[in-house]
Amino acid sequence: MEIARDLDDALSLAAELPEAELLAGGTDLMVEINFGRKRPDAVVAIDRVAELRHLARNGRVRMGAGVTYTMMLEGGHGSAAVWEAARTVGSPQIRNAGTLGGNLGTASPAGDLLPVLAALDATVLLRSAHAERGVAFRDFMTGPKRSVRQPCEIIVGAEWDDAGPAQTFMKVGTRNAMVISVAGLALVVDRARRRVGVGLGSCGPTILGAPEAERFAAGLFDEAGWERPSAPGEAARREFGGLVAGAARPIDDVRGTAAYRRHVVAVMADRAIARVGAIA
Amino acid sequence: MNGLRLFVNGVERRTEVRGGESLMTVLRERLSLPGSKNACEQGECGSCSVLIEGALLCSCLVLAEAARDRDVRTVESLAAGGELHPLQRAFVEAGAVQCGFCTPGLVVAAAALLRDNPEPTELEVREALSGNLCRCTGYGTILEAVRRAAREMYTR
């Protein structure tokens, strides 16, 4: 058990102990340990690494991996969808512990921030003792709880373009607090860059995009004008919902059926484009 | 076994711990502080809530060794000099305690809320206690207890 003092210390520990589990907020790793599913020989705690808690916003947002959900709710990142997703995570206790880096590192298809990172077209920043690389979030996850992170690498943060206020996150669960999503959806309309981004959670082995739906919505904004608020009509909202649901690849599991997930994704997409269309 | 130093309820404590032990286990079984309860061990129920460096956390999700040298406040720190904390008294008076198992975690979570927000709205109280499960009361009397304590603590 090692406690990293700073980022250099964390990186050299990760290089020395490639088999070590990285411990940040503990909300995932400690459950595995408490239930005897993991018994790590080595743990490197990175929760005291101050460099991982930075947050910068200057046209582009750069959020350190150690930023907790509670810190996300304090704002400073300018992303309404990040705020909304953080708001749905767990409880105050969990939000005080869980981090951006932990959500990425666990790489669960149900990770609440992850659809937002997909919709923002975020880049994940990975660093080893020797190099730093950026990986597009859409290439970061390779399967349920699998990612391209190498054992000697630490997720140091993520960055994305400041996309403006027209964005939202929605989640369906069985109650408001302490709930793993049945399905989650993020929609970003970056009016300045004329880009629509969609991210779907709990709807496939990884976080999914919805390219056809994005193209369709971009066409709607081409017609209505990107700079102005607009109210897509019912037929257009339905079609958008159908295209988003068509991109989902859900399964039946303990939290819901595939058919239910497809249904709620269509409903969320319809509501999300109505909500976001009105924001300019 | 490894040595561990913590500052618990203002007192320096040293103990031996096994790798993988949670802070909750160390508090209950090595430091004789059984107020933090062991129920779900996955952060779902809030019964083991403590303050670490002032932040409300589930002690079952804290690796004890990772808390080295940290300031930890448990429910045992609330009653000072044999006097119940206003929240504890309000819980008794409002009938917010039935089996009592969830009570320590709820009192710690409510204390963290009132420290940061002396006049919480009903929704803010519900939100602040959303990580603490009670299977007995239906929560009505718990919300009433927090309202009472807030009145007593801050409206003088």
C-alpha cells in the first residue's frame, strides 16, 4: 500500500508496480475488496495528488482525474451536462469520494459521466513516467470495464471544447438517489462549432454514439439556424428519438429489458432535443 | 500487519491493520468505536458515515491504510461532555429512532448538512440524507428531527 505524494511520485509507483490497483475515491475498488472479489497485492492511493484536482477553462475545459462529483457540482467547468450527470451520481457520501478518473478507470457502460464525455467528444489524458497521450473518449473504452489504459499509465484527466450551454444529461433509474442507470443519454449542441453530439449509457458494451441521429439533428439546426433557440416539431423529435434508439444495442439484465431501454432512450432523446433546442 | 496512525475525534490513535481493511472495520474492531455501523459494505446505506478532513464519507469505502494521518470524526464525537448533540436530542424527541441501526449515520450526515447549510429547505434535507437508508421510520420523523435541530441550533 503506497500513498502517492504528487504526480511524479504516482507515476514512478505505477511504473514500479504495474500490477497495482490505483485507488482514488474507493467507491468501486473498495466494494470489490470488501466482497472478496479482489485481493490486490499492491495498491497505489492517488487521492492526495493535488495536480489531479485542477480544473481549467479557457475555450477548452481541462478537468483533472481527481475532481470529485461534489467539485463538479460546484461548477467552474461550464458544462451543464457534466453538472446534471454528477447530480445523479449516488449520494452526498459517494459524490464526495467518486472522481472523473475513477469513472473512466472503471469504464462501466453505466458510468454516468461517460455519455457526457462521448457527447462532448472529449479526449482522455493518460500519462506514464515517460509520455503523455490523449485518446478520444470514443476510442478509450473497448468493452465493459475495459479500456486502452496500460498498467503503467495513470488517467490524469479529460479535456473537451467549451461547447456552450445547449447540452443536457438524462438518466432513467428506479429511484432518484443511489441508482445505477437503466439507461442514460447526453445531448450536446455546440452552436458555435455547429456540432451535435449524442452519448448513450447502459445501452451496449461501451458508451455508444448515434451518428445518424447527430446528422439528422444537425440538419434541423441547419434549417432553424444554429445561433437561435428553436423548437423542433413533434415529428422531428420523434424521428430523432427513433434514430437514437436505433443506435442502442441494449441487453436484458437485472436492471431492465432491452425493449424497455430502447423505449426510454427514444423518450429521453425526444425530450432532450426539445430542452436543448430552446437553449441558445 | 502494518502500523497506522489516525487522528480520531481529535485524539492521535495508532493501531495495526491488515491490508485491505476498511476504515469502518478499523474504527469498530481495532479502535473500539462501534458507533459507525456495518451494514452494506458497498456505500449504499450510509450507516458507517464519518467525516474525513471534514468531508462526509462512507468509512466502508475508505481503505484504512489510505487514511494514514487523516482527521476522522465519528458519531462518537458529537455528544460532548455527556450532553447529547442537538441533533441527537431532536432524533429522540421526534421519535426518529426505531431500531436505531441507521441512526448514527443519519446523525453524522445531518450534522454535515447543518454545518454547511444552517437553514436547509425540505428538499435540501432530503437530498443530504439520500445516502442513508432507514427501514423502520419511513423518514418522516427523521426529517422532522433535522428541522427541530436546525431551529434549535440556529434560531436564537
